[in-house]
Amino acid sequence: MNNTPFLFHPSSATNSTTSFNVLMPLLCACSRITPVLSLIALLQVPLASAHPYPPRHAPPLPAGVYTVTATSCDTVWPTPTTTVQQLPHGLPELPAPQAPNVIYQIEDGQIQAPYWAHTEQAPLTTESSSSTPTTTSTSRLTARDATTSIRPGGRPPPYNNAASSFSTSLPDNSLTSLTTSEVQSASSTELAPTSTSGSVISSLETSGQPSSQPFATSTLTNATLSLSLVDTATLPSIQPTATSAVTTLSASDIFQPIASDAPKSLFNTTSDHPVPRTGIEPQARKLQTNKFYSGLYLDQQTSPAYTLPYAVSWSKGRGQMASWGLSITHTEGYQWANAPATPGKDAGKWAFFAAPVGIQHVVLSALQLGIDPNTGDTPGLTTDSMQWGSVKANLYPPGWLTPVVTFPLLQGTPFITAEYHWAQPYIESSVGFATLTFVGAVVTNTTYKYRTTLRDNTVWLIYITPADKDYKVNKFDLHPSGANITGTSLFNGVIQVAKIPTVGSIPNEYENQTVPEAIYDASAGAYPVGINITGSVNNKEGSYTLSWTKKGVESQSLLMYALPHHVASMSYASQIGLTVLQLRTTTKGVATAVTGDSWTLKEDDLPIDMGFAPWTPRQRNIKTLSNVARQAINNAGAAELQQNITAQADSGSAYYDGKALAKFAALIYTLHEIGASYRTGQPLEDFGNTYYNDHHFHYGYFVYAAAVIGYLDPTWLANSTNVAWVNMLVRDYANSDLNDPSFPFSRNFDFWHGHSWAAGLFDSGDGKNQESSSEDTMASYAIKMWGRVINDAAMESRGNLMLAIQARSLNSYFLYTSSNSIQPEEFIGNKAAGILFENKIDHTTYFGAKVEYIQGIHILPIMPFSTYIRSSEFVREEWEAYFSDDDAVIEGGWKGLLMANFAMVNESAARESWDFFSEESRFDVGVLDGGASRTWYLAWAAALAGGPIYGE
């Protein structure tokens, strides 16, 4: 459920005759009206990264979580010796709304009412393998002010349950006072067991993920209506809204609100939702659903939040430490697991790679965070300030209303920062601390540094910035076991943790480890608590600025990690802040630390002239074809318009319906603009209601179809309800207004990662994921074209900039030419990611592992933007890796898709593509998927073959 503010009960998916009467594509014309396609959609809850199936729980999966140790740099799993465990999969089985056939709008744009501390709630249950115990847990928080907490004295219990005692504090006079550069070492006779192992999820987490192909497989049928074509020159009345390519475009602020009205007049509302709002505090702005931190409030609240380069997760009493703090994990490439390639499926050396999850390198906690021995109550986790790129996580002792530790979490943060509120710091590590050195002040009388070497030989820095200048910063004591570090009580201030890059793990080589350490020192004490974005477009040049709200030591520079696509697009002014400090991320290459409170990122080749017609970076818009090509296109169009359009666009699946509408929109545009012909004026059935709901980014198909309608028939735009409905769809998946009272900002598109995340409210140990990068760009292209048609320069500009950002990011992380140096060399031979998670990349799909599925999901739909994203070099390499063998058997709609894709290699390939689609005696309609037409593919191939190259 890629979760919008709208919820449609799944039980109504098969009944579209009451509240969901559907206005199907309406082909109407008369002597005074240019024929147009009217937009329509049947709605249901779309679920996952690419496809449209109702919510369901996956059956219990076979054991598929493999333990991988930190030393297993060459481990290829599975092996007979790997330890197998089963993690719980799936969502809490909570009741869905009971009223069928009703569209709901959640009042705050998100999930159900807050779970207050004093409210009883049934334990949540999860499905798991029958061989694995199923656990239930309920955490309660009750009101008690922090200052009234009882703090019994005594030394902490042994390392293995050090955090299990409620409100234990350590007398300050028992802690050692350290001198500058003094080193504490764990005792060789008292060492705690070390754990450098984590779990790698070997199988796909299928909860909420569809298993169907991304297009309907039913046989196309013809309608009873017989159509003939006429010359559009004989239809003199209403003309398209524009007839020439865009050459200029300007918007000083591309994040102007789309609209401010609430969609309540179009939809019923409710405050109900089957996914619980676990620990989410009330807030003013609409809650996000597809962002990096959803693991902090979904299911058991223990899945990682991938801030990159770190991952953090709530320990929640798990692991050998039984800690209740926030665990920090960072792994190097040599620790990752991988699977060998499968012949015929993977062209690279690896089929997948993943970082182990759950290694507790450093855990930031407090002695107050433990189970209350009297009541059994446990600490709690809440989240607040949930924005598109930031969140605050709060840890509470049992029975406390105020948190003792707050973590501002942002993508790219170089330090994991903890704000302590009168608590006793307790820092743990399941790997184990080997040494702890008090280095001294890095900011005089303000910020102090410790350096610790873990027992896996990684080096981490701990910075202490107390609010009270009298706090004993030199009294952080390393337990002889090496399991924990304890500070003095009543600490009010900030503790930050950062990792020194492991030698040989990154491209940059340092003369010594003091170089990266000095970069951290220059920013220690300062940290971000929020992020903002602005952007502008001036013709083909666009830029967007990411700026952070800084907190902490004012004199210190803010430091943030940038991903490779950020570094490649940084303005000169922002490049000044680039440092040599680098740290590896899981699936986005090596991150580079940059100083400064903001970055400006520039794109200088926006496709502002790209329209509805076939387009290439070299030829631009191509609308002029030979008479031979036009005749073939018109013949195909006349035949395809006799298909049963109603059946295709009223399938009971919003995803398939959208694809069908987009197909016929492209077909009609092609006939009108390229074939210069259209059908006679005989209307098909009008199913009525134009009030439609949509809540998944793939509904760019609907926005695109609406753009074609508005282009061909400007009178359709005169109906304000039509425009408001389509704007509502755009606001839902790509809202431009941070303060929209009805929808969150940019639900799907992540302006930090440079692409969308498809997964919504489904818990995953590997974080968010995206399967279809091409449908991601379809959504942005739809925004661009809808903005053009309704004369919204800010929206059109934003869509253009999003496409430019995607062209850069997708070719860095999803689509791999042989020169790609960002992803592992062993993986780039696969050419396309398959499914990219925040923590792993798996060369497969949710609906099957055939190579045409894996590559094809990053191709469909073929549209004008395809050549902008997929370079001819990339398409050639991919074709040669998988499809150049004449013996390759590709069936169904995938074959047509691949042949249309092949046209992008060069003009010779485009001619082969034309021959494939134009051969009347041999062409099989079965090679067309439900979102593609022969008409459009003919125009596409002819255009890429060089335009008017076919003789009379």
C-alpha cells in the first residue's frame, strides 16, 4: 500500500457499480470538436513498487535470514555452515475499515489516531515460520516527570544484562578521572563475548508486494463499434493548446503550491487506517509514508532507518547487550554478503549483494533505559518532527513522559547525534570496545573527544558537548569487559558518534588517520535538525538547493555527507566545501563529506522541449514522417481503436487501468499529430462520474492521460473539477508545498536520493525499495506535461528538473554502463538493478526472475523520456548482454517492449524495430503489453530511424 491520504477498502475492488462508476476513455468527435480521450480511473489500494494488488499477507516463508560475520569478506552464501534464523515478516494483522465501496481521506494525510501512553492496545502479532517462536509485545508509557524519577545507586549488573535494570545509576565518584590522551583498555581477563555478526535477508520480503506481471495478460478484444479515419484538417474548430516545442521556460520558485483546497468535496473522510501509528507524536504537517525512517514506527519499531552512510535502529532489549538504546551500524564492502550469478539470468558476477543488518557497533543509551523490575514496563520509542528528509526519535524510560535521549536523524548526517536530557550516558557495543582514549577538547571549554577502537579494529570517535560547563567530561569509564562506557549522571548536552574510514575501504587514501579525524573535529558539536529545499529553472538550466537547520556549537561548520550524484552536480560555490573524508554507503557508492549549511546542485540539460512526440537528445521532437510510415501508423490506429477500451480500462486494477488509459492517450495523440488523421465522431459509452481517487506514484499514467486530453481539447480544462481532480493526484504523489493542509510534501520522490521510493507502510529490514525506475520517470514526465498543458510554469519546471535529477541518479545507481564506478564491479554487469533497497540490490523482480522481467521493468513504458534516461550506449550494452542471441525466447508483451527499446541503439536498430512492428503478415498482437500500442511503437521506431527515411 504505497499509502496516500486515501484509503479504499479492498473488498470493494470487485464492485464498481455504486460509488465507483467509472468514466472510461471517451472517444467523441463531431464536425466542431477535435476528438479527445477523456480521463478515467477505477480505484483500489495499489500496493507495492510496481503493481496493483489488494493488501494481503504473505504466507509464512521458509527460513531465509543468514548470519554473516564481519570477517566473511569472501563469503558467498548460502553455504552449508551458515546459521539460519527466521525473522518475522509481514504487517500486524489489524482490521481494515468495514464500510465497503467507500473512499476515505485520512484527516492528517496519514495513519490512524496517535497511540497515547495511557490507552490500552492489543498486542501486535506477526507471522513467522512455524519453526520460529512468534512473539507479542506491548509497550506502555505513563506520565511521570523526569525530575521525580527514583534513581537507586549501585554498580551496573554484568555486561550481558547491563541495561535490563530500571533507572540504575552509577555513583559519579566511582568513575575514573582521565587526563588528556589517557587510554583505557578492556581487561583481557574480563572481556565480554564479541559479536560482529549481522543478518542478511536472503529472500525477498514479500509482505505487501505483488507477484503479478506489470501488465494484464488477458487477450485483447474488439469492440462492436466500427471506426474509420478522417483527415484532421477537415476538423477546423477546437485546436490543441500548443503546436510548437517549448524553447523557453522560467520559474524562480519551482515549489509553488499546486493548490490549497482540500479534496473533501470530492471524497469522504475518515481518521481510520489499518496500520497503527505506533509512537508517532501529533504534528502540524501531514505525515510521510515513504521515507527512510518508517522502520521507527512500523511493526515492532526495530527495523533500521538508513541515514547513509550509517544505519540506526532501536535495540529494544534485543541482542547480547539487551540494550534499549539506539544502535549505530556501519559496514564496509568486505563485510557484505553476495550470491553468485545464475547463468541466463545475471550477466554480472553477483546476483545480489547486501550489507548485514543488526551489528551493534555503537549503541547510544542511558542507564535510565531499562525494564522496570517492579512493573515489567519497558522503555518506549516515539517519533516527531517527521519531515521529508528528517525526523526526531525519542527514547523514554518506563513510566516517563519526557524523553531522556532525543536523536535528530537526517540523511547524510556524518555524526549520529544524541541530545541527552538529564540522563546518565551509557554507551554500548556488541562488537566490544578494545580501547578508549580521552583526547581532550576540540572546541575549548565546549566540545571534547574520545577515540575508541572496537575489537574488530574499526575506529570510532565520540564527541561530548555538555550544556553545563562543570560536567565532568573526563569521567567516561570503560568497563573492564569492553562492553560499555558510562558517563557521570545528570548529563544535559550532546553526544555524537562518527566512524573513521577503514584503511582500503574507500578510494581516497590518507597519509594517516589524523586527516579524516581532523575533518570531523572541525564540525563536532554542530549538527542538523531539519532540511529545506528550494529550486529554480531558467530555460535548460535548473538548480535546487538543500539547506540544513543547524544546531549546537555556532562556531563549528556543519558537515554533511554527499552521494555521488550530489558531488557530480554541485555548483562551484558548493564544491568549495568538498573534503577528502569519505565513507562507504550500502547501495549508493562512496559518500563524500562536505562542509557548509547548504548545497546548490545544478542540472544544465533540462528536456524543456520534450513533448508528447517521440524525442531524442539529438533529434529532439520528431513529428514528421514519410507517407509510408504515416499510412502504416494510421492503419494500426484504426485497428487498435476497435479494441474494447472499456474492458481494458475497467479491469478492477487501478494500475492496469492507468496503463490502458495512457496507451490510448498516446495512440490518439499519435494519430492526431503524427498520422494527421482521426476517427469519425461516434462516441463510446460514458460511465459518468469524473471524481476519481489515486494514491500511488504510478498514477503518473493518469496524469499523463489527462495532459493529452487537455492538449487535444482545451475545453476539457475549462471544467475546474477536471483540473482539480488531476491536481489532487499530483499533490498526492509529488506535492510541492511543505505546508499543504491535505498532503505531505513529495511523498514518493526523494530529493536527497534523486529518485522515488515505491514502498510505503511496509516494514523491511532492508529499508525502502524501488523496482521500476522507468515508471518513476513516467511519473515525473507526467508532471512536466500536465504543468505545460495547464500553464503552470512552476510545475512544468519542477517536472523537467526531476527528470534531469533522475537521469543522473538512475544512471548512477540503477542502470549500469561498463564505465560505472559507483556500484560494485561484480554487479554492474547485470546492467539494471532489479530491485534497489536502501541496504541491498537484488537482480530480480517481485513477479519473477526471467531476464526480460528484470530488465524490462526498468524499460516500460516506452515514452519520449526513455531516450533521455537510457543512453544509446547503455541500451546497446544491455542488448548485447541479454538479448542479441537469436535463440533467445522472449514471449508476450515483453517481446514488443524489448523491440521498441532496441530502437534506441541507433538508426539501424530502429529500422529493425520498424520492420518488426510494420510487417502485416507476420505481426502478432500478442507481443503488445496492456500499456502499449502498435500505433505508438510504429511512430517511435520510424522517428528514431531518422524521421522521414521511408520512401513513397
